[in-house]
Amino acid sequence: MQIYWSKINKIIEETPEVKTYLVDRPEGLTWEEGAHIHLALEGFNAGDKPNRSLIRHMSISTLTHEDSIGITTRIKEQCSEFKTILRTLEVGNEVAIFKIHSNVPLRREDKNVYLLSSGVGLATFRPLVLDYFERADNVNQMHSLNIDSSRDFLFTDIFKTATDKKFISQFVDNRKTYYEEVKNLAADKDGLFYVVGSDEFLKDNIEVLLEQGINPEQIMLDKREKQLPEFLTVDVSI
């Protein structure tokens, strides 16, 4: 396993609780849209076994050609050891990165694509939207729906409706409105539905989609293939 130690080259305060850390891209390192990476802090491999409290599985919020690995995360006042340390890091500090993999690349199947996310989960979708903007081949249109009760919505420079690009962006701040909109989107029985958020959020969305007649193979989750049955075999009464 290749471990890269790379420097933080920029820290962006997206909202009062959300930061994006831009890390130098090691030469030759590439990834697909929708990828994630393991991010580790100094000391994670100092002992006989890796210190897992200093390692996190994080989505990459950038594309390869942006030349930095973007990690966007929410850091609350009360947080884990990992995020407590991450909050203290500055430009020039090094972090370890390894194990890049994509579970949710953009499927280009001449269908409508729906991106359903909660809060900072939107970071996973930023590269998919940028990839679609750069090359819309075999994607009919794209629709993003994000729920964030803080109302500090992310990436509003990118996630804004653009009719010329066949892109619709919606932000809502409550569950009732959100799930009403999910049901409306699920009227498209042929669409592709990407869902990113907590496990509970995934299961709630899947239940609604299945109840509306969407098939499991139309639902994309940021999970390893072996984990998918745990989520996509939700018992619902149709």
C-alpha cells in the first residue's frame, strides 16, 4: 500500500462549521469523480498497529485536474480526537493519504441523474457536477437536492440552477419538504438516484425510493459493493 505524505496548501472556511482542506496532489496520482480516500494524521503509524482514531475515510471534493485533493468536512465545537487535531492544522502541515477508491462514478446511460444529499455530503457530489458540466455526454439532465438544517448551504457557486446546462439545484432546511421533493423526483421511474449522507439518511431515502417504485439497481450509494445488500434490501410495504 502506497502512503503519501502531502502538504496542506490551502484551508477554506466554507461555513462556520465546515472547512475544505486542499492537499498537494502527489505526482501521477489520479482518481475518478465520486472518489474517497483515507486521510491520516501524524503519528497514525508510529506504533506496532495503526492508530485508527487518527485515520478517517473521506470523500474527495475535487477533480484530478484541479491539482489538489480536496477534503471537505464539518468540525463542530465538540468533536472527535481526529477532528480536534485536524482543526489545529495549518497550511504547510503534512497529512497522510492512501487507498483511493470510487463507489459513485457518474453513470452515463442517457438517463436523468438525481443527487440526494444531507449537509456536507454534498462534497461527494461536487466532482460529479463539475464532470457533468465539462462533459454532459449520455446524461439527459442532473438535479441536486440537499437538506441542511443549518441553512449554511455549501458550494452555492456550483450548486445553482443552470437551465442552459440542464442542471437544477435545490436546498431545503427540513425533512418534511425534503422527502416530499424526493417523492416528486421518484416520479421519474427510469432515473438514477445517488444518495450520500449518514447510514440512517441512506436507509430513509432508500425506503422512500423503493416505495415509489424505484429499483435497487437505480440507486447509487457511496458504499463498497459488499455493503450494498445491507442497505438495498430494506423491507418496505409497497
